[in-house]
Amino acid sequence: MAQREGSVDQDLIPANAQHRYQVRERDLPLSCPMPGMYLWNSHPKVYLPIEATGEAKCPYCGADFFLGADAD
């Protein structure tokens, strides 16, 4: 059986499950909810400008995102 994007059998992050998320440059452009989160119980996708300050807040769910260093 082929895996489907966002299917229940995948190990996805629950959307809006925590209030602070670390993101890395490879995750940009930043959107909330992020890829890899369940979307069925979340809000519409919004892109967040995190590059200038290193921090962003989602206007829908209030999640805080901060830009961390990429691991080597």
C-alpha cells in the first residue's frame, strides 16, 4: 500500500499541540500549520515572516515560532 500525505498511519505532529516551536532555515518559508502537522482540525495556512527578527507569532492560533540553528 502506498503512503499518502497526511494519512492517519503517518507519524505527524498534532497541529496547535504546543505553543512554541523551533524551526530551522531548511523549514523556510514558514507556514502555520507547518508541513507534517495534521490539518483537519486546524486553521487556514498562513505564511509567517520569521527571517527578519528570528521570531514570529501565528495570528490564528497564537503559536510562537523561533528560528534555531541548523544541525550539522
